Amino acid sequence: MLQTRIIPSIPALILEGEKKNLIVTDVHIGFESNMASNEIFVGKNSTINETIQELSDIIDLEKPDSVILLGDIKSSIKNISKNEWDEVPLFFKKIREKCDVILIPGNHDANIQRLVPDNITMISSTGMVEENILLTHGHTLPSENFSHVDKIIMGHLHPVFFQEDSIINGQRVWVSIKTDKENIFPNKTGEIEITIMPSFNKYFYATHRKQYKKSISPIINKINKISKAKIITLDGTIIGNESNINQVI
């Protein structure tokens, strides 16, 4: 049976059964060009090297068989920016030197197949199933073909905790939601658990909600009622439940 484990203080998840998988999401390589348009400047090549080093360090620590990327590897939505032409292939090359890499594309990954080396496994944006768990980016509704799952692990929403008098205001968090399965799969009964991962990109935070553009997920929009929820900091502390879920997604 598959076991899941959050890596303390790191926005990454271990999924372990017969094989050990490291899961990360929302890397957003090339995001600097969008920041530059708002007159926020980050040193050239500094963040891609930082990203590669951070993920490499986790791989060295955990020694997974593969890294599963839950989408939004690149940052521009419809095109490929100049930075992305250089940096996305470099990212894949360096990570693939350490272990197998599986990519589930997200909504920012249009035309990413032009940047992905041949030795990377790229699958449908609808996601992949490992036993009872669906791994997906989160910008599409799951197919009925996946209705046997009882857990979804997704990204896309970049959950961030907003409470201005809190020392963790604006910081990335994990979100776990339990709801009726029929919300997602109308022909099924029982309960399903949805884990929303924080973005791997550490620059995706804010101190005021109005400064932070959140994404919308059709999966979350389908939920009429949350039966139980947990909001968890990167270091593993539970800081909220279903009563304040609207503070993070």
C-alpha cells in the first residue's frame, strides 16, 4: 500500500510503495520576466540555479526512484519566453542526471514538449494514478476513469496563509481536505481526500491577499461542503481547519 509523507520544512512529498517517488509542483521557471514587468528584478540565472540546487539536495537526501512534477514547470502560459528556452531544458537535464523524471503538464506548460528532453516521461495533463491516488496539476476535472481513487494530490492553487497578525502571514502552506466523493465523481459514494501542495517556487508568497493572484481549480469548485480540513505549515504544524479554509484557497 502506498504511503505519503511530507518532507519537513520543504514543499515536497514522498509517495512510497514498491518504488519511491518525490513529488513537487509549480516550479514556474522563468517567472522573473513577469516580476520584471512590475519593476521587481531578480539576478539573471540566479533562481534557476537555486531551484536546481534545492531540488538536487532533496533528491540526494531522499534518494527517490523518480521525481514526479505536477505541472507548471514554466511560467508563461501561452508562449515560451526567452529565459524558458534556456532554463527549462537545463532544469530537466540536471534533475534527470539524478533520477527518472515524470512530468504531468499544468496550465502554464503550453508547448513544453518543445523543451523536454527525450529521456523525460511526459504524460497527459489529466494526471496519473498510483494505486488509489490520483496525481494531477489541478486545472482540469478528473475523468470518470479515475473514479476508483480515494485520494487526489494536486498543485495549481499555490496555497498561502493570510492572517496579518500572524508571524507566518503570507507563507506557503499545505492543505488537506476531506469531502464527499460524489462532488468529484457523481456516480461514486464515500469520502475522498484532496491534498493541495504548496508551490516549490519560494518566491510565490505575499503579505496581503490583494497582492496575491490565486488560481481557480474546477476540482475545488465542485466541492459543496468540506467535511474536514487541515492547514499545515511547511514545518508540519497544523494551524487551521475547515473553518478558515478560505484564508488559504
